[in-house]
Amino acid sequence: MSDEQKVKAEFWPKLAANLARIPFAEDAVAAWYCAFDPATPLKVKGTLLGALAYFILPFDVVPDFILGLGFSDDLAVLMTAMTLVKTHITQAHRDKAAAVLAQARSGVTAGVQPNGSQ
């Protein structure tokens, strides 16, 4: 399975299951929207997909189940990738991320689609 397929299949369930424990959720979702935006250059997509694939791995350098530290390595990988491609993550990507996360945090998850449409 390619990084793109893996991220498409596993990103949203992992995020939903750990939303309360992931302080960088909005950045991760903005990166997701940028990675799957048809206007995003291929190199940028590859960088973001690699970082998002690392996020969904169940066991990595610091396993996610370790309370307090579990997502620290995921954050470092994602922030490094986002720093490299920051000019491609648009305000529209960030706005979609904020809207979807606001709905998820308020308990409105039915009908929320990964592309942000209802």
C-alpha cells in the first residue's frame, strides 16, 4: 500500500480516536488538505504524505500509547515537513481544518467528510 493510500485509509480514524490527545490536530488536518489538493505540487504532496504516514504508524520512535510523550515524535516530523512546504499550506487548507475539527470537537461527526464537505 502506498503512503497516499495508507493516509487516505487510516488518517481520519486515527485522528478521531486520539483527538483529545493531539494538540497539533489542526496542523495535521491542514497538512492532509494540502496533500490532497490537486493544486499542490507533487514534491510537496510527497513530503506531507510521508509525514502523515508516520503519524498513522502504530509503533514508531516513541509509541503513541506512551502518555504525554506518545505523539511528540509525530509532532516533530509533521512540523519539519510543514516548515519545508509552508508556502503551499494555504489559509483555505487551515480554514477547512478548523471547521472540521470544530464540528468533531462539538460531537457533530455524522456527515463530516475528509474533503470538508457536508
